[in-house]
Amino acid sequence: MYQRMATAICGSDDWRLQDRYLNLITKEFSAWVGEKRPLAPDLTEALEMMVLTELFNTGEYNVMTPLWKRWLRESRGFAAGETHRIAAFLSVHCGSVEARHFRHATDALALYTQATGQSVNYRRIAALSNDYVVRAYEHLGKMASVLTP
């Protein structure tokens, strides 16, 4: 589904040559998330970041999918049926798929902290959440400048 969507939007499968198309703006935000999530020095912090990214992914998919579909129809000229087919990857991630990812992340954090005798550090999660929102907002603003014709 992702391949179909990316190829339709890019007009070919050249998107697979990611480094060629990766914008520096995207690299900056992705590198920060990478440091905090799978590459975090502390597994608890990595799990906390996973919880946050899955929570934000859930919101992003639910907010952005209708906007993407409208963009595909109005700006790219795809018919409604083709838009639905192209955007299937986004649509299936709305609702239960991303919600299950979030649930899995919260369960993993709870089980890990319980098994290691730690308490969930909600203050650290709140600070990380604030940092994530600020960085994501800045990133979206930068991306808007790149995507605006």
C-alpha cells in the first residue's frame, strides 16, 4: 500500500532512492526522533519516545488523511476512486491500527518498568512530549515551505 501511494504521488518509483529526495529539513527531525527512540541510551527513554511517537502518529493519520485525499483530488487531479486506492495506506492507519501501535508501546513501557522495578517517570514523559510537539510543529512549518508551490 505504501509503495502504491508513494509511486502515485511521486510519479515513479524513484522515491526508493530516498537519500536523493530527502530534504535536509526532514533529516533534522528524523535524526532527533532516532536519537530519542531506537537509539536512546536508556531503554526506558526509548520506550517513552515510542509511546509518544505512536500517540502523535495516531493523531497525524487521523488529521492528515482527509487533507491528503483532498490534495490528491484537487491538486493532483486523481478521481475519487483512485484517490481512495492511493490513500489506502493512510486510511488503514486511522483508528485501530495506530491505536494498537500506541497500546503496544504503553504496554511495553509498563511491563519493562515493572520488570526492572522502576516507576514510570511522567515528568520526563511530559518534558519529552513538550519537546516533541515544539519540534514537530517547527518541522511542519519548514515542510510547508517546501511543499507550497
